[in-house]
Amino acid sequence: MSEKRCLIPVLILAVVLFVFSCASLTLKPPSVTIVGIDVIEATLFEQRFSFTLRVRNPNSRDIPLTGLSFEVELNDLPFARGVSDRAVTVPRFGEGILTVTAVSDLADIFRQIREWTRKDQPGTFSYRIKGTLSTGFFGALTFDEKGVVELPRPRQDS
């Protein structure tokens, strides 16, 4: 009976340590923003883009990324989708740059053109990028970022 009494504090200590170790493994989601977009190829049915993404890590430990999947919306409409198996480690309280490929189709481009011609402010557009970052040890981390881009206006010389 005394062995069981000694085992109870050890089990309680093990449970407490397990709970605290799991809590220390939780991560804040990284911020993923679009740094640049380039057209790789444009055919009648499909357009391929190169997206440069900045991944910011707000955590106190490095995040080893093993891949990602993402979607981009422009003006609240679907624009492009992409995946990447490119590995990069984002340092603690730091950032990493990823260049990934995304695909858009003809219907997405037509929707964007139609929306662009209807806009009250044609010099601005909103964007949203959302998706999942795959990590080896920490599992999947989701992200969802929004922003507004104002296009440069032509300079008027006086």
C-alpha cells in the first residue's frame, strides 16, 4: 500500500510537467505577407505567377517550414492558388523570404477585370492571403493576412 502512496505524487508531477511542456510548444501563428508578384507565364487558360512571401515569426523559437499551401484573393475575389515543398527555417523573432509559384485561371482573371472596371477607386485594391504552413515538429500553422495596396498615381507636372 505504501508503494501506491509514493506513486501518486510522482504521477501528479508527471502530469503537471506534461501539461507545462505542451503549453510551451504552442506557437503564435506566423505572419505571411506578399512582397512581390511576377508573371511567369500567361496562356489562354492558365496564368502562372511567382509570389515572393515574407514569413515573420513572432515566437521565441525557430520554426522549420517544410511546405505551404495558400490562396490569394484580390478585391474579395479568388485570384490564385499555390503550393510549395520548399524548406526554410524562420528564425525566432525573425523573418524568412519564400519564392513560390501560384496558378490562376481565365475565369479568375475575367472576374478581376470586371471588378476593376466597376470600382469607385481604381487606384487601390485589397488583397488577402491565407493558407497553411507545414512544419516538421509543430504540425500545421494557419495564416490569414489582409491589406490594401494603393497604386502610384501619374505625376502631374505644372
